[in-house]
Amino acid sequence: MHRIPADRIKTEHAIRIYRGGGVVIGPANRKRISRIRGRVHTPDIVVVDGEGRIWFVIEQDGRVHDSKRMSGKDEARNRHYADACIPCIVMSTRAIRSEGVTAAEYLDREMAKILGAAGHARHQPEQAGGGGGGSG
């Protein structure tokens, strides 16, 4: 498993997305989000690097995401992340079941892709300071 220090894992934090990047705003708060101009998403998990920059996000898409209405929203959401150059791991219940793996195995595989991707070396836990890294 990949070791990411707990202080770099943010749950239910809002992020402002712009072309080519994004910034963590803070814990999701409807009032705060309503005052922010631009595109805002609240992924299930945001993982940041040692400087607080978004490294990648994780979205958990359960059965409700199988509907036509939600799949369209999900496609737009994923496109927004791609436009912002923010890697996104979608934990799709349907995909996990069809592949015959556990959620942990699926997440581990998807994280390995991000950790191994060119251009993300500065984000890897062992280089960002504190907390160790690698696989375990």
C-alpha cells in the first residue's frame, strides 16, 4: 500500500478548479462555497503534496452514479479535473465488481499509476518531506 501522511489527506474539502490547476479552499461549507466565483468541486478525498498543492482526488461513485442524469454530471466533473490537470481516481462500484478485485486492490493499482506518472516526482511522499513513502 502507498504511504501518504494523514495530514495530506483531506476529506470533503472544496477545491476551486481553473484551467491548468486548482486550489484547496478548505472544508466543504455551503455558505463559503456559494461566495466563491468559478468552478468548485467537493471530491470525496483530496490528497495534497508537502506544500498543500493538489496532488490528486478520489471520487467514490456508487450505484446512484449509474443513472443517466448522474453519469452526465460525472463526465463533466471528470472533464473539469482533466482540464485542471488534476489526476482523479474514480472508485466506481460497478468497475470494481466487474474487475473482480477488492476496493483496496483497485485503489492501490490506480494510486500506483499516479505515483509512477512522469511529472509527479516532486509530489511523492518521500520527497515532499516527512512521513516516508513508497509501497508497503
